[in-house]
Amino acid sequence: MLGLLPGGEGTQRIVRVAPLEVALPMLLTGAPQKAEKALKAGIVDAIAKGDVVEEAAKLALSRPPAPISKRPVPNANRFKVHGGALDGAEAMAVNKAKGMIAPSGIIACVRAACSSGSFKEGLQVEGREFTKLLFSVQSAALRHLFFAERMISKVPGLKAQPAPIKKVGILGSGLMGGGIAICCAQKGLQVVLKDAKQEWLDAGMKSITGIWMGQVKRGRLPEAKAKGYLSLIKPSLAFEDFKDCDLIVEAVPEIMSLKKEVFAALDANTRPDTLICTNTSGLNIDEIAGVLKDPSRCMGTHFFSPANVMQLLENVRTAKATDRVIATCMAFGKILGKKAVLVGNCDGFVGNRMLAPYASQAATLLEEGATVDQIDRVAQDFGMAMGPMTLGDLVGQELFWKQRKAAGDAKKQTKTYMGPYELNDWLCERNRFGLKTPDKSIGAKGRGIY
């Protein structure tokens, strides 16, 4: 979405040829229509089977001119508008795209088209609304985002070809590792999913299966496809099963000593050309890579939680990473359909440097008297998919708590560690990590801030 409306008379023309229930989704979301559906809806007059220009010319010459601008809006569309269809559509659009101003502008244009005014008068409304949106701060921001998302896939000066990726190893089957496994399997990659204990591995596979089977129950995924995805994942307890993987993503807890330990094991059980990546959200990756005989095959691949939903992937360039390794990690992101961006190896990379002040202010508001519900509601009303309190429970309240403990600095203050910490410490000392710590005794799917 660019924060604009379909200009060029689009809002006035489509309601003259298509039913309102077809026109509105196209106007509000930009969703394209398949040719057959467009023909049935009256948006197109014919589908060419041969030369498009030749068939179009033949069709045009076979009938008298019938400019859309001269056609009246069908009575059926006018009745739907008088019956409140636009009010309902606007309410749904506002709910789906919270804070966005373009839907209201589009609805105003359609309302003008379906009123008693002329085509020309409708165009005047469209012109005013388009101009208003074009010069809005929101549209400027969305256009910037549109181009920025396309620029991040291009790494200046990078000419190396990526290595082929057919089989991916994932170390850790928890929330993050399981999510990454889902991403890979859904793109047809073979996956080896390893954990240290059978019960952890069983829990991870149960969670993955539950996500896909939940989609099956809701009619969003055919059961055969879900079973096909599951067949691509091989659960394992052995490092030796990584021997023929092309790329490994380590997703164990954020403890430097543990990261180094598993990296040493990966070094001994993978091919020399296998990429070994870490999903750390902020530890020094050069230090982790230092345990490898060849640290040039290591990079950061920082997914965001839940990995099977969130689109962002921070590929973290290490000091010794080769151009081929960088190209392969960027290609990996593209295979998974992620918005992969190459960032530097610094404290918190980029994502957590942005989140830290946000989370800090949320914690401050809570300590100063705001309620959990108020804080989350304000963030959601602004346009966030979820509030900071819900996000903390989803990601895991213990992540940065454990890192502060490991660093021996409970009051650590950096660009990615920002207090106040009292509430977080209280929760974690009571094993309230969020969704990772359900409580069956009270029927709770998790216990954290909520």
C-alpha cells in the first residue's frame, strides 16, 4: 500500500462496469482479478486468445463506441450504497489497516460516483482526495517504505553467486527454531531439526504440527500439503545428521558459552563449505565464529518471532564472511520470501536498537501507573500488530534477562539494554517467561505479563 487511491479516473469507472462487491476490494487493497473473473464481473469485454492488438481492434470495430464515462452507475450498485455497503466496507478497511487514511478517501470517491452527481463531478472528488493523499505525510512514508524494501535486496558491490541451498539444518526446536523450520519446509527445502533432548524435540515437532493442522482445520491449507511439509522435516538428536546440509541456522538460547559449544560441534560435523549461521539477536557473532576453523563461513541470520509469520530477516555481516557467503544468505532470505537486509555486527544490530527504546518506554509507563491493557491498546490503535506487552510474552521475557545475568550486570544500559528492569526481573525470577511457560493448572497457554 502506498497511501494513495487508484487515480486516472479509476474510482469512477470501475463502479460503472463491475458489481460493488468486486470493485471495492480492488480499490481498497489493489488486489488483482484473474482474467476469467474480470470477464464475468464485466471489467473486461473479452479475453484474447491470439494477438492482443489484433483481437482488440476487431472487437472495437464490431460494435458502436460505448465510453464508460457516459454509462450510468448500475442501479444495483446505487441500492447497495444506500443500504450501507460503503459504511460496512470502510469499517472493515479501517479494522484491517488501522490508522490508514487512504481507505476513507477511496470510499468518498465511490460514494460520489454512486450519488446523483455526474461523472465529471465524481472526477472532481477523486482529484481532491488524490491530491490530499499525495501530499500527506503518511503516503510519503509508505512510498519511502515501498522503495526501501526493494533496495535492501541489492548489496552494493556484491557480485558473487550464491551457493545452492537444498537442505537446511536447524539447531534448536523451540519457538524460533520451529518457526524457521516451518519457513524452510513451506518453500520445499529439506530440514534437519535437532535438539539436545527428546522431550524438547517432541515438543517442537508437536508445535509445528499444531500450526499446520490448525490451518487445515480453518480451511487455509489442504491436509495433503500439511503432511507433505511435515515429511520434509527430519527430527534428530545427532549432530552427525547435519553432515550433508548446505546451511545451518543455530537457534539455541542466548548464552555465549552455549553458542560457542554448539558451534564447535557444528564445525566437526559439517562439510567445509556448509554455511553456519546464528540466529542470535544481539551477541557478538565474530566472537561466536571464532571457534570455527574457518570463520569466513559464518554469518548472522536473525529472524524475528514468530519466524513463520514475521517477514524481516537481518543478515549480519561478520568480519571474515566471504562475498559468496553473504550472497548465499541474501538468497536464502529470498527463497523464504523474507525481506532480508544486510546489517553490521554491532550491539543489537538494527531491529533491537529500534525496539529497545520502545520497550523501555512501555515498561516506564507501566511503572508510572498505566495498565497493561492501556499500553497495548494504544500501540494497536496506532497501527502496531500487537502491543509491547503482548510482544514481550510472545518473544520471551527471559531473553535479555538471561543475557544481563550472563554479563554479570543486572542493570546493564546500552543501545539495546534499557531499563527499568524491576518488572522483568520479577517475572523471570518466577519463571513467567510468557508463552514458553504455560500453566495447565489454571488452563493458561502461557504466563508472563499476561
